[in-house]
Amino acid sequence: MATSGLLVTGASFAAFRGLHWGLQLLPTPASAAQDRWKWRNICVSLVHSLFTGPGALLGLLLHPQMAADPIHNHPPWALMLVAVSVGYFLADGADMLWNQTLGQAWELLCHHLVVVSCLSTAILSGHYVGFSVVSLLLELNTSCLHLRKLLLLSHQAPSLAFSVTSWATLTTLALFRLVPLGWMSLWLIRQHHQVPLALVILGGTGLVTVGAMSIILCVRILVSDVLPSRPRPPTPGHKETRGTRTCDGEPVTRDDSTLSLKD
């Protein structure tokens, strides 16, 4: 079981790295030409989230026993889904190291390291696969986050598409990010006597890390996209540095560099 999981992980890594390189051969939208690498990177991440998020949801609907017994009970394909995700995170980390400095990428690299460490436990041991599949529900929200970021990169904010995406992002953040994280945390607390101490510490660290980043992300999106800006008296020649409008009502570029969480 571990051998097949590692093979799928390697194949997934190669496939996503190939997708990174293949997108370099395709034209980037003119509106995103200033940051071609980020556009390609997020497109690849969107492919991953659109595959693993719905796959995890469908799998849990068809095999609810994975949530009832997240340690032992899982169909064989569930392990392959987890392996695909590990391969993606390794490929994405390699892409960031190749195209960014460590100072630019350290936050996401730490996130990826925690996620890979947790998911790899399921691949190597053949246990906790159901728990890992539940964690992949977060990718349903991540797909909305990636789409939102692509709209920002292509200067489609403010727009109807961006507004719909923002609300979809917040809705899925609550349903498919915060709820699964809460369920996993509660399960780990209640079942800690069945789990080795090292895995309790590893899982707890992962849940705290991703949970804290998710709450911060939710607050930032609310402030950036939903909450109305305070009215200010117009000042000739003055433009806001954050948000979506200048004082005279014209749209400006958002400062959204921190809203790039990947899971």
C-alpha cells in the first residue's frame, strides 16, 4: 500500500511540474502580464483544488464510513487521492523555490511542509486516510480563493464576477474550511488515546497552523471585499493604497499580496 502511494505521489509531482512548465508555452492574459509566474502558479493550484476538493466531497458522500472511522476504514482510491495531493504540494513548493526567494515564499513553504508531513503519515502507514480525505474538503474553498486571486491579477475587481467569487469564497470558507477544521480538532481531542503522541502533536500543529491562517484569511477578505470603506473628504491628487477605490471613486489595484493561502 505504501509503495503504490509513493508511486502515485511521484507521478503527481511529475505531472504538476510538467503542468507548471507547459503553461510557460501558453500566452498569459495581457491584464496579468506583469506577473506571469504567479498567474501560471495559481492556475496549476486551481487544477489541483478542482480535482481533490470535489473528489473528497464525493468520496465522503459515497463512503461515509471514512468519517465514522477515519483511522482504518477507507477504499483504496482514497489513499491515491491523498497521494495526488502530496505530489502537488511538493511540486508547488519546488515551483516557489525556483521562482521566488526564500523570504518571499517562507510562509507558504511552512504551510506546505506541515500539510505534507500530515498527509504523508497516511501514505506511509495506510492509516488515517479518512482523516486526510476530510482535510481535503478545504480544497473546495481553496478553489474559490484561487479564482478570486486570478480575477485580482487580471484586474477584474470590482466587478460582478469578483463580487460573486468573494461571497462564494466566504461561504465555502465557513462550510468547507472552518467546519472540517473544527470537526478534525474535536475528533483529535476526543480520540487522542487511540493516536500515538507524536501524531497528536503533528496533527495538532497542522490544525492550529491552518486554522489560524484560515481565520486571518477570513478577516482579511471581509475587510477587503465586503465591509464598506469609511467615507472620506476628497483630497486632490490623493489615492488610497489599499482597497478598491480612490477618493474620487475610480478603481485602483488592491493590496492583496497576503491573501494567497493554499491547501
